[in-house]
Amino acid sequence: MNKIIAIFLIILLNFAFLSAASLDERSKNISKHEMQSIIEFLSHDLLEGRTPGTRGGTLAEIYMTSLFKWMDLKPGFNGQYLQPLHLKGFTIDKLNLDTNGIQLANIDHIIGTWVGPEKDFSMEAEAVFVGFGITTHLWDWNDFKNVDVKDKFIIARVNDPGLFNEKIFEGKALTYFGRWRYHIEEAVRRGAAGILLIHTTETAGYGWQTVLNSWSGEEVFLQSDINNNLKFRGWIQENSLKKLLEAKKIDLAQLYEKSLKKSFKPIPLGFKIKVSGTCTSRDLVANNVIAEIPGKSPKKIVLSAHIDHLGMLDNKEGDNIINGAIDNASAVAAMMLTARLLKESQDHLYYTVVILACHAEEAGMLGSKHYVQTLPDRQNVIANINFESTPVWGKTSDFMAVGGEYSTLEDILKKVLETQGLTYSYFSMTDQGFYFRSDQYPFAQYNIPAVWISAGENDDSGEKKYSTFWKTKYHTVKDEYDPTWPLESLEQTVRITALLIDMMNKTQAVPQWKRKLTFPLEIR
Ligand SMILES: [Zn+2]
């Protein structure tokens, strides 16, 4: 009997070995045409930049549903592929800011969103400078010192004080508390009526044009994020703010200096800010598209990539479509090809693998946030592996997991990389807080170890094409499909991710956090 069990075990082990070998083999033969087909379709002009609730955004959903069916994947949301997101969209048609006898009325100075049903809006409130507007026990920092800013118009710096002092926060590495989203969330918690974020290229990490591309046109929200007092949220160029302050003989440099001290307290500026203009709002529905590859365990690994992008610029002549070929069609291709490799090895899957094609990421990771917030069996999700703007150039010698340092996912990945002769690297742009800027973040916030996985920056051209993309094409009309891309780094991303999941399956690894988290956890 023991002998029979032993033989049976040997056969089983052989099967495991064979399947691993074949996954390994198959991952070396990913067809370039297949990778191209997904990028080419999703970034086509006819998809018009894929914003939620538009024709192009809906076509992207239909396409994903169709791919899931083609691959015979199981529907992943209550027996369906589509998980609806009920959203509210606001478009400002005209915006004026009046203060101290100065009127700022165009996008060279300010941009923002009015979040309310009024078609003609007008709001005036006392201006208060709140420094960075950060409250956290993690570095024992509280910019508000219990000063009430309810119904005020707060003016906040973006980034965190670590940018200017290596010894506080995480130094130059941006924490979640330095993200503009955090500043807005804090304004909501404090009951402010309006917020103006001060734009400088240094503190934002990108130029004014990137702000304009992200903020012009419709701003979209989950209903649950707008049931609050904050009606206006926007950005002001630093030079324009300086002019407003000079009229009151206030020196911005001095305000900045105070904001770097732990003793900082909100500073009422002694004037009011008035915003007015016209706005349209609408209800819209977009859908996450979700499939599942059931494994032996109900425990899940969620693979994710967003299908939406930024749509079209309406104030620009010539090419005005922000196609999002790299952000994020290439990443969707990486996710789908990884899913296919795993589907082909389904018999050997221990963990169930969820394929989450999420919508409305560009609007604030709304699809992934809603998915995680409403997931009935969230405790079953052991990890999220997100694909974002996957590199499309030649082979790289390195590989990275943005946010890997927070969890043991990094250690598992390093083992896989060793077997493939690749080095592990950190993204050179960590000072821009990328971990908090894509769909891995809502998972991390809900206590699920999560990474954004990608081939690294050292591609074989020696030109660091990936870093160049972020500086020159990201969120612009130039993020377009190019049929001459070699896609070798995309293939590497697929291969390493498949091997990572294979290793997690074989070892039944459950990733754990391993260091101080630099973001707040949602406790629910
Ligand atoms: Zn993206």
C-alpha cells in the first residue's frame, strides 16, 4: 500500500514538474501578434480615449467581455462579467476666481471641479493656508492642530515635508500623505468648502500641462465620495497665487517656510476667495469587467489592469485623442496573456485567480476601489498584482515591483528573478508616489499586499525608454500605438508574472506586510 502511495506521489510530482516546465516553456513563446492585437484595438482612435460612460469606454468593456468569453473564463461577479459602477460626472464650462480685486479666469492660472447640482455656481469663503494639510500618527505630524477649517477655502501644498528635509517622513520618496488625493480627502474630513492645491512642477512631480490634461473635461466620482461639504476642488499655479497674496502683502515663501515645521498651524489669510462659473452634471454607469480561473482554494490572487484612459481634449486642434496605448492598453495585454498562461495550467492552480479589468482608474482608481470596498469575501484575497503602463520596448536586464518593499511579495519575486537571471530594481520615479497612483493602491489600503509589476527601466537599447515615456508622453496625445515596438519587455512582464503566481501556487505562499506602511489603512 505504501509503495502504491509512493508511486502515486512520484507520478503527481512529475505532473507538477511537467506542468511547471510547460508553463515555463509556453511563457517563452508568446506571440507578438497577440500582444499587438490588444494594444492596437484598445488604443485605436475609434475608442476615443476610453473614458467611463462614453462610447469608447463602453466599447472597451465589450471587448474585455468578449476576450473573457473567447478564453472560456468564468464570470467573476455574481455570475456575470460586468460589475456596474454608478458614477456622477461634473464638467465645468466656465470658472472664475475672484479675490483681492484680481480675477483669474483661465487655465493658465487655475483649474478645478465644482461638485454640486447647480448649473450656475458661486461660492465665497475665508481663505486659510494649511501648509501640507497632513495629519498622521506615522511621523507624529499634525498641520491642523485642531484649528477648525469647516466651511473655509483651504489652500494646501502638495507633496509632503520630506521633499525638503530628508530627515522627516520618507525623505524624497513620496508618501501617500503627499499625494493631492490625500489633501482632498483630508479637506473632506475637515469639512472645508473648497480646496486649492498649489501647483509647482517640483512638488506635483509633473508640469501644469499634465494637471490640465487630467482635470479638463469631465471629472467623475463614486456617489459615496461626494456626499460631503467640499464643493470646489482645484489647482492654482504658484505664480498666480503669489499675485493674489502680494495684493495683501503676504509673502508665499514665508508661508512655505512655516509649513516645514512641526509646529505649523493653519494661517487665516484675511481675505475671501470666490469661485463662480457654470457646470453640468450627469449620472453615468461604467463597468468593471471581471473573470475568474478557479483554483483548488477559495483564496484568491487578483490580477488587475485598468481599461479606461483620459478621453479627448476638446480645446485642441489636430490630434486630440489621448489614446493611452501604454497607459494602459499594454498593461491590459500583459494581464490577458498572463491570464491565458494560467488558464492553460488551471488543473494545477492552487489559488483562484481573478482577472479584474477595472474602469475609471484615471478618475481616481474608482473601479478597483469599488471592487475592493464591496467585495463580500475580501478576507480571501491574499494578494493583488497590478499591471500599469507595461513597457513595450526591448528586453530589460531588470524587473521591478512598485510597492514591493512593503510586503513579502518582493521576496517571492526575487526568487523567481534569480531563476531567470534578472536583477530586481526599484523604480527611479518613487519620488512621485507611483504606488499610490494605480489600482494596486486600493487593495493595499484594504490591507491586502499588492504590487504593480513590470519589466524594469534598463532596456537593451541603453536609452531608458520607459523613463522617457513618463517624462514626455504619459497622459498626452503622444501615448499612441507603434507597430514597430519590439514588445520584448511586455513578454518578460507576462512571463515573470506567470512564474511568480506559479511559485505562489506551489508554495501556497501567503504574502505579508514586512515594513512600516507609508499610507493609512482602512479599518472596516
Ligand atoms: Zn494608468
